[in-house]
Amino acid sequence: KQWYQRRVAITAGGAQCLDLVAGFECRCPARYLGSLCEMDTTPCQDQPCRHGGKCTEYGAGQFGCDCTEAWGGTLCELPKSCDFDPCFHGKCKSGSGPYVTCECYKTYTGPTCEHIDCLLCVNGDCAAQVCT
């Protein structure tokens, strides 16, 4: 006789998945579907569009962002102009395409220099986003 230990794992969608003898089974929380509960049926509920962009759901977990005039990209994360100083911790540079780029200061990263890069942070508390 073989005994199998049942393990419970939590997926990104918050599902509880049981380890079975010949596979697994996930119980999805409300608004999630799929074998791993990977499809969010109401993706706009978490407001994924940034900088004032409007989220529109197209069904089957798909959505799109209608960005304001100053922002673009899939989630309205890319600045189109340096006029409103979009770089949190860096300098704005005009580019050759439709978007501008942010030249981040030493310990920052991200499209608008909004994240601290803990690998470059010698001293400080990265969890608190403080680097000295």
C-alpha cells in the first residue's frame, strides 16, 4: 500500500490547489477560472490602467486601457511628454518614437523611475523603498 501526502498550494489568483495521486485539483475563488485559476473574469476590478487610463473589459478575462493624452503603452505606463515631469527619480529625455524615456538616478528603475533597485542599494531598507 502506498500513502500519499496531500499538499495544499496557493496560486497567484488565491486558489487552493490539492496535490492528488495522479494530478491536482484547484478550487478557484470568485472571479477566477482555469485549471490554475489563472484567468481573472473581471480584470478591470483591480484598476490595472495607470495614470488615469480607463479600463474596458472584452470578456474571457481580456481588457484594454484607453489612456489619457499624456500616457501610452498597454497599461498607460509610458509617458509621451516631458512637459509634466513624469520621471519620479530621474531625468526625462525626448525619444525618437512616440514616447519619452526616463534616465533614472543611480538606485532607481522602471519606466518612470518609480522603483528602487535593491541590487544597486548598498545601504538602506529596500522593503521601505529607502536607499542611502
